[in-house]
Amino acid sequence: MSRARELAASIAVAAILGAAACGGDPPDKEMQQAQTAIDAARTAGADEYAREEFAAAQDALKRARDAVDQHDYRLALNYALDSRERADAAAKEAVDRKAAARAEAERALTGASAALSDARSKLKAAENARAPQRILADARRKIADGEQAVQKARAAFGQGDYLAVAGIATPAAARLITVARDLDAVTAIVGRRRR
């Protein structure tokens, strides 16, 4: 064999060994599957309801791309597979957490609506008992604020923003319960004075 042929054969063997050491071809199919799984997880709400796992899936895919840039296809494949698994897990977690958030939002909205109804009833009783106008005006203002909060919570629920519902409805319910309790106390005091 001539010296040139030996050199060419050595270069070819080195190239084959180098490609084998790096893992062969880029894992394009696996990286696309990972991206598809990430997109599906995002659609399921994982970016909101399973943030950590979703972020880990995105990070693994980024690492896979970086490994491809470094021609380390075996590492890229590992990251792509990890990304897909994490994205699938994030999607499942998001579905579960979203269902729980919806149930919690329904409870919070029901509680706020009941507190609003009770506060209105106590206001009516205080008006009938002829409670001081200053107290009634303050209660009306707080009840109006509660009505707005309940409407805002209902709108958030209708848009599927279940996490926002509890953040709006729960404190509104607490304030309305306080108003109802205060009106009840005023009505009792006014009633005793009139006897």
C-alpha cells in the first residue's frame, strides 16, 4: 500500500471512530419528539401548574441542542430523551394540578358568593333596624367592593385562570364575613336600645 493510501485509510478510520465516539448522527428525531412533548405540556398548562418539571424539560432540550453543537450526539440523545420524559411528566402533573385548582376555585367562589349574600342580608336587617347611616354607608361600600371582587373572580374562572380565583375570592369572602358579623352586632345593639 502506498504512503498516501495508508494516510487516507488512517484518516477515514479516525473519522469513523470519532463519529462513533460522539454517538453517530445527531438525534434529530428524539429532539423533535422532545419539542413536541414540551409544546403539548405547555398546552396542558405545565408552564403554570408544573413549572419546575416544565423548566427542567426545556433545560434538557437546550442542553441537547448544545451537545449537538459540540458534536456529542450520545449526550444530546440522553438530554433529548430526558427532556421528553420530563415534558410528559409535566403535562400529567399540570392536568392533575389544574383539576385541583379548579375545584379549589369553585369552593372559593361558592364561599365568596355565600358571604356576599349573607352580608347583603345583614345589611337589609341593619337598615330595617335603623342602624346609624355612617355604619350603613361603610357597610354598603365594603359590600360593593365584595361584589366587584366576586365578579372579577367569576371572570377569572370563566377564563380558566383558576389560580387567580382563589387569590381574589378568598380574601373577599373574609372581608364580607367581617362586614356581616359587624352588621349583625350593630343590629343587635340597635334592637336592644329600642326596647
